[in-house]
Amino acid sequence: MPFPTPKPASADVGVVGLAVMGQNLALNIADHGFATAVYNRTTSVTDEMLAEHPPGSFGDGYRGRGPGSLVPAAEMKDFVNSLKRPRVAVMLIKAGKATDAVIDALAEHMEPGDVIVDGGNAHWDDTARREKDLKAKGLLFVGSGVSGGELGARFGPSLMPGGDPEAWAALEPVWTAIAAKVDATTGKPIEGEAPGKPVDAPGAVACTAHIGPGAAGHFVKMVHNGIEYADMQMIAEACALLRGVLGLDPAKMAEVFAAWNTTELDSFLIEITADILGQADPVTGAPFVDIVLDTAGQKGTGRWTSEAALLLGVPAPTIAEAVFARAISAQKDLRVAASGVLRGPVGSAFKGNRDRFIEAIRRALYCSKVCAYAQGFAMMAEASDEWEWDLDFASIAGIWRGGCIIRARLLHTITQAYTDTGGGTGNIPNLLMAPTFVEQIGQWHDAWREVVATAAAMGVPVPAFSSALAYYDALRTANGSANIIQAQRDYFGAHTYERTDTARGTFFHLDWPHPERPQHEA
């Protein structure tokens, strides 16, 4: 049954696209006391949402706002007209052409000063283009990362908005209200939310802030996802070591991860891994992980991160290895065939202290995680310089402490590291050089090396652990081996070289074909 045309200027904010993420975000907004306009191209989806969440479903609101509501519209024009000015319309649409189509439809009915927010996983290049196109029409555009999956959208995501400060001013009341909250002192997420009962606590910090101009928000969300790829891969490698080296069964591994979650590794991903490892398959009763095929999917954001690292000339090998690991996991048939042909270690068995090695894996996992974050923050630092975004790294790390998939105790440590070294604008040349990590990894790198060496000796692939260790060692090597590469480049391509005994920036070429091989300044 068609719903009535909404009254003009009756909604505080609107949501377009009512798939799972869009519906959950709209319900979250309404829970916080906002009249929320909702629109979906297929109106039956809107009908079902309204039937499941009738008036009175949204509690008492948030901080005195009173109860929120849903304001449905069957037509895009009515949806736009129902919004108070400056209008704020949030899209949760599949990235690509569909997003452009919805933007065009919204822009047709909007007026100068109105705001369109893209909460999807858009490529930052597309966000930059869209902002430029809409600015020419007098409209404001926000590309906002939204992390936390379905539950995050419903009860408190991590939100990373980028765009014009005027656009952020219009969006801020909504985004600050609905974002995940963490304790200001400990950085721990504040939980206990339920439908109609939003989380609030004195002094709570919202996991959102204006990231920067242009495409900064979607770029930072992309880096978040790249770190997420690395984090998940490293946890999988820790599982491979516990089982492939030590022979632990999933139930025992669940106990190990539950214990690790009480340490520096305390995080959402460690927590759910413990839960997964302890789960039985409802069909066979076997350990659930043993009936899950070892092929991991991907939606592209990890690849985008690796591509951006190459574009910016920033080394991010651990993130790239995580992407490649998913790619080789997808080659299941090839791996099965190769397993019967390619040779590996024969008769190798672990002979050391098992409890000591479990602790070594924990330390290796922590050190590798720090390296993945260091690579991600190095990417953001270069992008900030390249595009003049002035990113605040303490703020970004703080946003990631709650709501998002990579939320972890480590992020509070990173937040403090950037804050303690002069503010949040990246006054650390590389995250690994923050005093807290210099000290911690300095104590634990021997265990990390033992784990990687043992994995190699026993034929257990640990590409993320290995690449992270290589990154750490490369970073701490004052005089590396690239002199050989540059000499080769000068030999075959006259690409020149710098000398160790002259100032940086002065280039030379050796005349290799000449019998005496004289040097010339380039």
C-alpha cells in the first residue's frame, strides 16, 4: 500500500538505499532522536522496513532530543523535499555507476548548500571527481568511510568523513551522535546498546571526526581496510603455526586466542577468532573451521590500498602480501595439484618448548601488526603531503578504537603515541620509531625471528609475518643493498647514481663502455 507524501521539511536527515547497511544506519539515526527520511528505489523494501519498525520503536532519543522516527518517501523528489535545509542525504549504495545515478537523481532536486553523503566503499578518485562536479552546481559532497559491518551501522560505526568543512558542519550532529563511543581514558569501546537504547556515557568520545578535505575520508577508510586485510592474514598465519607446527586442535587454539585477548592483542578480530575456533559445525559436529573451504574472497579495497601504495611510492609489503595471500587461496585446484608435486620439508617436527613457542607466536603477531599499521600510516602521511589534506593521525587512530573491524587496544597505544610526540599531525617519521614501539619490539623481535625461521624450516607459509619482519629490518638498515641495483641501472641504462661522499641530490654517471670508465656529473 503506497505511503503518503511526506510533509516538506519534516525530516532532519535522509538515507537513500535500504539494503542491510542502509536500513541499519537509518535505524541507528532514528534511535538517536532524528526524524529520518528513507527512500529505496524498490518501495516494497521501504514498506517492509516500516512494518518491522512502526512508530514508537525508537525509545526516548539521545541527550534530550526525544524519540526519532522514519519518514518514508516513494519518490526521490518527495524524499528531498521532506528534508530540512541545509538538506543532508546519506547514500548507502553499491560503489560505481549506481552511486553516480543516485547522486544525479538527488542533485536534480537539491539546492545550493545542500549536502550529499556517500557512505559506501567508493574509490577515492571517484569521490574527488564527484565532489568537484557537485561543487560546480553549488552542492556539497562528503565521502565518508563507514566501518563496522551490519552491527556497527546499527549500533555505532566508526565514521571517517572527508569533504568541505561546511558540509561537515551540517553532518556533524548526526555523525557524532550515531558513531561508536569509547572511554576517554582507556580507549575501550562503551557497549550495551540495544534497539531504542543508544549508548551514552559522561565523557564518552565519538569515533568520528572530520578527516580532511576532498577525498580524504574515503582514502583513510581504504587504508583502514588494507590494514584489516593484513590483520586478518596475520591471525590466519598464527592459526597455521599453532596447528601446523604445534598440532593444536581448534578447541585448544580457541583457548589460546581467548587468553591472547586479555593481553596487548586485545581486539575485535582476536575475540571473534576465539569464538570461531570454538564453534562446532551444526551439520556434522566437527570443528566449524574444518568445514570452511580455505578460499578467501575480497571486494577490492585491499587491492586499492596496494595500488595506492605503489602510486605514492610508499612501501606497504605486508598489506600487499595479505592481498596476494587471498589471491593464492582462491587458486584451490592449483594448490591441490601442486601439493602432490612440489617438495617441502620431510619428517620435520617441533622439538622445542611448546608453551614458549605459543608466546613467541603472540609476540610475533603483535610486532607484525605494528608493522602493518606503520605501513598504513606512512601511506596516509604521504597522501596528506601530496594532496594537502593535513591529516591528524592521533584523531584517525582514535576513530578506529571503536565501531570498526580493526578496533583494538593497540589503537589506543597508537593514539597516545601520536599525541605524546607533539600532537596529532604525524610528528613521528614512522610509527615504528615511536618510543613505545621502539621499546616493545626491541624486546620481542628475537621471538618474531624465531617464529619466522621455524615456519620456513617446517614449510608453513607466513607471508605477512615474513614481510613485516623484512620491512622492520629494512627500515633499521642504515646501509642497504640498493647500491648494487643503482649501479646496475647506471650500467645498462645510464640512470646515474649518487655518491656516499657527496651531498644528496648530486648525480653522476660512469662511462662504462670507455676503457678507463671515467665519471661524469649528470
